[in-house]
Amino acid sequence: MDDCIFCKIVTGKLPCYKVYEDEKYIAFLDIFPRTKGHAMVIPKTHYRWVYDVPDFGEYWEVILKVTKAIKKALVPDFINYITYGMDVPHAHIHILPQSGQAQVFPEIKKMSSEELQKITDQIRKGF
């Protein structure tokens, strides 16, 4: 889709803090993070909803790979997944590493591009 921000990321028309990529999926840090290491995994093909992605199990296997890399890099106490999907009309699953008391969807954290790049590099080393 021409006007989809995530499709523009997939095609390289917009930059991202990419932590993972394969033939079908890409994972990158959210630029409005709610936790340190807040990432999203999207299919490269445009689907409106997560449940529209043809191989739902394969999608979650990729999310598990990214989760393990985040756990190794950032050592959170636990990880939450959110499939809200209302802000951008492209299937995406949020991965939210958290420590301490659980927060369903924490407030947006201010992070510099340098900090986002540092976290990206840490997670990439986990693969």
C-alpha cells in the first residue's frame, strides 16, 4: 500500500531500527517506545490485521526468535505482547520487555536516536 508507513519501512522508503529480517517478516524498534527494547514484528506483505496473516504460527515463531534475542540482550523480568493494531493499518505485534511490576501498556518513553541505535545493536547480537 502506497500510504502505509510500515510498507514504506519494508521497501526502505523510510528508515527503522531493524533488529531482525527474513524473507517474510521484519522486526524493528518502536520509535515511540513504551519500554526499553519495545519492538514490533510485521509481515512484509501488507495485511490489515494480525489474524489475516496466512501462516499465523510461523508469524509467532518469528516473534519468539525476536523475544529470545531481546531477553538475551536486555535481560527483562518478563515480556508482554500487544496486538492492538489501531494506530497503523498494517498487521503488527508489539513486544514489550518489562521489569518490575507489570504494566499493560506503559506510557511512551522519550529516547534519543543514539539510544535506540544502541538497543538495536544489542538485540541484533542475540541472533
